[in-house]
Amino acid sequence: MRLLLVAMLCAMTATVTIAPLDAQENDRATAIFAGGCFWCVEADFDKISGVLETTSGYIGGEVPNPSYEQVAAKKTGHHEAVRITYDPEKVSYEELLTAFWHSIDPTDGGGQFCDRGEPYESGVFVLGPKQRELAKKSREEVEAELGTEVATTIEEGGIFYPAEEYHQNYYQKNSLSYQFYRWNCGRNNRVEEVWANQAYKGIPKD
């Protein structure tokens, strides 16, 4: 379904530029999460006070400057991911981790919801030892909370390639098709099944 939606929208694609990665610079900090469809991750994190910007993109693969079609075809090793720029005075990395875990199915190692395969596997891409320490601690807490092993990986952040322009803020630019995709993919239902009354903890409701 999502590939069909994309095919209808991508007659022209934007040039992709490589974005530098810094855990924190002045009053702005960066977090990178892969939680399946980046449209949905972007939509969720844009609701959080203190998040300044979200960028959909690709990380963790071997092919330079990958296109969406290459990534979706599982030819590059990349994950769909979202780079989150935030104000650490207003929201902490730990709070973003809480929101991330409670907006995905961390027990699923084969993708997320209806999207299957490596591009849609969940992961925390850490920028430095402090983020790694916090991510590992939070994963242990999630395993204790759920009473089961977590499949979500913790990986070193590498080069983050912003996705094509038509993917950015897709949920705002194509609201109806986005809402249908999210419902049809079963994202909300599965998150609620996994987390019950803790579903979407840390993410304000609409």
C-alpha cells in the first residue's frame, strides 16, 4: 500500500544531501530512531514539546546516497529512520526514548507492523557513549516492563541521508492517504495491544 502511494507522488524527487551528526550543539541536540515507517515516527515525535524538527531519512546501510526505491527494495542495508532535533532544556533524551519505545512494537525483530524486512526494523542509533548508556538502560527497563526480550537494536549512528522531499512531513502534506496507510497497517492497534494503557506514553494525544 505505501509503495503504491509513493509511486503516485514521486514523479520528481529532491536531491539528497548528507547531514552531519552531532549529539549536541549549543542549545540543540539530536536523536535518531528507526521505528518502521518514517512518516509515522515523524508524526508522533512532532507532537512532543521541545522537539524542534524531525527529518525522515536513511541510516545504517552501505550504499551512498540511497533512494527510497533502493531502500524499500532491501538493496542497501539502510533503515528508514527519523532524525529528531530537540531542545534538551525542554525535553530530555530519556524522555524521547520513553516515547520511542511506547510508540513501536519492540518485540518484533522482522520489521514493524505491516512493513517487513530490514528497512523497517526498529533501532536506536546512538551518537556517543552517553546516548548508548541511556539507550541500553532504557531497553533493559522495557524488557522488565514487558516481561520479554526486546528485538530493537542499539547501533552506532553513521551517515544519515535525508529522504526525498516528498517524504518530509508527509502526514501533513497528504493527510488522508497517511491516515489510511497508518490505519491499514495496523500500527495503532498493535501498539495498544503491546502496551495497553501505556501505549504512546510521552506523546501527547491529538
